Amino acid sequence: MEAGLAGRSMKKSESTLHDVARRVGVSPRTVSRVVNGESGFSEATAERVQAAIEELGYRPNLLARSLITKRSNTIGLIGVSLTDPFFPEVAEGVQREASELGLTMFFATTDDEPDRLTAALDTMISRAVDGIIAFPVQADASPLVKAADDGVNLVIVHPAEPLPGINSISSDLKAGAIAAVEHLQTTGRSRIAYLGTSTRSPNKRATGYIAAVEGEPRIVTTAPTAEGGLAGTREILKRWPDIDAVFAYNDIMALAAIQVLNESGRAVPNDVAVVGFDNIELSSYVSPPLTTMDMDHVTLGAKSVRLLHSLIENPGKEPEQIVHPVTLQVRRST
Amino acid sequence: MEAGLAGRSMKKSESTLHDVARRVGVSPRTVSRVVNGESGFSEATAERVQAAIEELGYRPNLLARSLITKRSNTIGLIGVSLTDPFFPEVAEGVQREASELGLTMFFATTDDEPDRLTAALDTMISRAVDGIIAFPVQADASPLVKAADDGVNLVIVHPAEPLPGINSISSDLKAGAIAAVEHLQTTGRSRIAYLGTSTRSPNKRATGYIAAVEGEPRIVTTAPTAEGGLAGTREILKRWPDIDAVFAYNDIMALAAIQVLNESGRAVPNDVAVVGFDNIELSSYVSPPLTTMDMDHVTLGAKSVRLLHSLIENPGKEPEQIVHPVTLQVRRST
DNA sequence: GCATCTCGCGTCAACGTTGACGTAGTAGGG
DNA sequence: CCCTACTACGTCAACGTTGACGCGAGATGC
């Protein structure tokens, strides 16, 4: 209501509980009760306090609140890089679920450098996060293990190796591989090759393939890249020219396989069916669109928040290792 | 050194400056000085303090520190969704630069809902961020304007419309369009059509095209989607069958254009050259790989952090509108 | 009519840190 | 020998909030 040169950039000096209290003529403690919806105040005071809050543009200072309550309602998310194809999806799921649960999210990436992982953990812990979700990929997980031992609420998404005693959530890769092979079998394929990779020793996809395939497994291992896929597929055709299906370790390799199969005069899917793994975006754009296994990273992220939340709410809860199903995405390559 | 049932999950009770101080036999204030690298302590005490910090696993409580210093060394990043094709790149650039500057990042998405934008701003401000970067896309920017008026350090990336008095950073779309057209001209094309869209009124790309093209502009506007691209390109061919180049509003439309051109018996790039805009990932995988304009979102994100940082360090700094260049990515479609 | 309870507050201390200021002891200058 | 300056601390209050507790007034129970 004041005349003059108001407007423009009035840097509103943050007001506090005390300012509101003074305005209304009650104690700060009473304002605090109203703000937090506790009991112990009359309807009339509540209204006057609310009015004063509006007028002053009061916002609670969550730092001060957290300092005393020992709860910040924040969680941290640590990943490798947003240029990784899956991490944005995981982060999206984390963000959605966190927002749903009223949690604010810290975010950091490590580029798989152990020092940066340690640094990210340190700052987040120093900022009193209630818990941390990590999607560490290849990196050395020992800083994470140490944090968990220190009592930090921690959930690891897709740990590279099993970490007993630590909360984690992984995709059911073996079941996914079995589903892929079974899909090929039910669509009439019987000579199914596995275009695999040997980078990690106990490869769950390979295990699933071996469990599901009938007769002698046809396995070639190579690098998990486009080049590896090209070479590996040629090797497969040389060793078993009569195959009628290829199950690949990932979509990039599957696309390479399609290319080699076409070059060799085999039509996909008529002569040879191809199933990939990962459901990268590209796989729905190529011709023929690729049948593949989808890990549903968004849901994976959301689930990891729910797990973390249950840790926060139930201190001393026993660690849990959740497996998340992988679903078949049927397109035109099978 | 203690025997017994130690190990396992020793929830290390957070230690404070007081604990360290007691251990060393100095005052907390002295420990604080050592931790912050201030002056006023001897080399000997510093060493003993450091040792005690190690032993106790002391971490400064950044909430308490921020509460009193009024600086949190945190910034917030608000975007629409990580499923948006560009936001992860912006976020990656923001994260890298923030990490470089010692800033911790809050993160939130809005799905273009104004209420969620307001909510994200509110919590971040309540958590005393030093500044906020927003990548709002279509949403109503008024909550952002209000925040800026309240004195929040704010940088908007790619504001939908110019917001005078507010710090922003945008891609130089007009210059990009000019560069695209000039590239076509220098490679010998003279009858260049623009496959545009009419969603936003003063379209910078259209302006650039009109400025650079020689003779009468050939413009068709349609929806900025694959379907729009198909229909628009057919319209172009009907009206100007003799065109030798198409400049599209975005890559999706450019890819649709290539498809229609091929169907009409025109070879790309031999008969007609095509330039897109955005440099989406897909554009390097298609055949022929698409020549397009790259907005370099990672650098854009990094620059926005530097701008925000300068705001934080220089209170009262005049608002700045930065334009970031768009670069030509030549591939095989031209 | 008195004890008891509940409501609607207020008071005080504490969370872990740093800013402002004080001070004992030593060094150096004249 | 005194004054000044500096070093190496310590003390105290404050940041904005909430937990623990206290207390008077009115309602309720018997």
C-alpha cells in the first residue's frame, strides 16, 4: 500500500519465526506449532499467524530445523554420468518418487573416479542427508561399503558384484535372458546362438541363456561394442551357419548382428530372429525395430527410493537385496 | 584397539568440534580455525587437531555452518524432465562446473507443471541455496520472475521469451539458422526451403532463414513432430518441386523430410540436401547421417553455473543475457 | 468444593558452528 | 624498561528452529 519507488528489486529480507511472532503478538514457539501443524493453539491464533506468514512471506529455514530434528528430508543421488544411457532414467524415477515422498534430492556424478565418489559421499553426509542412492557402475565400491558401515542409509542400484549386508536393487538379468530365449523358442526358433561378452566373470545373461537353451549352447564372446558385435556375429555364422536366432548381450551388439546377418544374405526376422538387451532408445528406430529386454530403469529408480525411505523410517532394518524384473519388449526383429 | 564385538555395523555417532576440542585439550573455536584454515594457531596444535579429526572421523556439519555464514555453497537445478532429450546434457554440464567450483547441487523436475515449479523453488530457497538454475521450457515463467524479484540468484537457461532484468543464457538460434543456410549455399544449393513450425510467434530460426536465403523464401509451417515433418515436406514438394535443399526446424522433422524425399525419388544429399537442428543422438545413426546444428548443451549448462557463480560472488550485479553459439555439425545429408 | 485434567500458550536450552571480541604471553623497537 | 604489536588462543553470543517443561485458566468429575 505504500507509495513511492517500491516494486522492482526489493530484496525481501528473509523473515523468521520471531518476526511472525512479533507481528501477531505470540511467542515464536506458538508460530512454530502452527507452521508444523502441531496442537496447542486456538483456531483464532492459527488464522492470525497464517495471515502474518502470508504478509511477511515467511519461509521456514530448513537448515535450522534439520539441525535440531536430525532429519533433513533430503536424499543424495550419486551416479557416474548423465551421458550414460541409463542413468537419466534412473534419476528420473528417483526424482519422481522422492518428490512424491516429500524428499529433496542432492545430485552428484563421479565419472567413475573413486576420489569423486568419496568426495560426493562426504559432502552429502556433511549436509546431513537422510540417505544416499548410488548407481556406481564399474567403480570401486569400497567407499560405499565404508559409508554403509558408518551407518549411512545407503541403497546401491545395480552393484557390479553382490555386496552382502548392503541394501541394493538389481535387475534380474538371468531371468531376463531366460525370458528372451523362451520367447525365441515359442516363436519357433531352436538353433539359438548367444552373442556374449566375457568382461565380467559370472555373467548372468550367459547363465540364463545356458539354462534355457535346449541342446548344446552356441556361445561366442567378444567386446560389448558395435565392433565386437560385428566380429562376434561373423564368428557365429562361421561356426554355426544354420542358426535361426541370435540373443545378444546388449542392443548395440544386436544391431551389429542384424547388419552382419543382412550382409550374409539372411533376412531378419524371417531367416534369423534377433533379441537384444537394454532397450536403448535407438532400438525402436532401426529397421526392423529390435525386440529386446527392458530393464525399466525409471521404476528401478523409484523402487530404490522406496527402499531407502523404508531404511530411513525403520532404523536398524535388516539389509535387503531386491531384484527387479526385466520385461520382454517384442518388436519386429523376432 | 579395543577388543570385543566391534566391527560390523558400528553406527559411528557423529562427532563435533567439541568432541575434537576435548580430545586435543583446546577450545572448539581453535578446532574451527584449523578446520577452516584460518590463522591463529600453532603448527603443533594444528597437527594434534588433525590427528584427532582423523581418529574421531569428524566431519563439519554444513547445516550449522551455513546457518551462521548465510552461505551454503549449494545451488539448485530445476528442469522439466530427464526424459527430455536435452536436459540431461544441460544437467551434466551444470554438475561438472558446480563440482569444479565446490558447489553441491540440488535437483528437481517439474514436468512443466507450474505448481511443481513453485514447490521446487520454495524448498530450495528454504534450504538456503545460494542460487538456482532453471531450464523451464514451456512452463509459465512467472514463479521464476517472482523468485528473482525476491532477490534469489537465478539463471534461466533457454527462456521461452525474453525476460528483461533476469539473468539468462540462450542459444543463438537465429545465427544458427543463418549458418545452416549459408552452409547449404556454399555447398552449391540455391533453392532452399524451410520446413518450419508456427508454435512460437517470433521464431528465431525462421528469422535467420529469411535473413540468409536469397530470393523469395520458401516456407511451410507445420507441427514440430515426425508427422508434421512428413506432411510439411510433401507440401514443400508440391509447391516447389525444384528445391535442392531443406532446412528443418528440428532433427525429427529433418529425418521425416529425408524419408519423404526418398519416397519421391529424390536422393539425399545428391538431389536435395537436408539440414536439421538440435543434433539429437539419433541423427548420427541414421542413413545418411544428418547434418545439423548443435547447441552444445553441456557447455551451456557449465556456462550457466559460471554466470550464477558470478551473481553469487558479486551481489547487486547487473542482470545479463548471454547468448551461446550454435555450431554446425556437418554429416552426410548435405 | 476440591482435585484433576486439558487447552493454550510461554520459557529456556540446545542443535553445531562461526563472528566479534578479549587476553595472556612473547618479541621487538626505542 | 616501557610501549606496541603480534601470536595463540579462549569466551560468549548468535544463526533459526524445536524438545522439554512449566503454568494459569477454564472445564470436568465426584
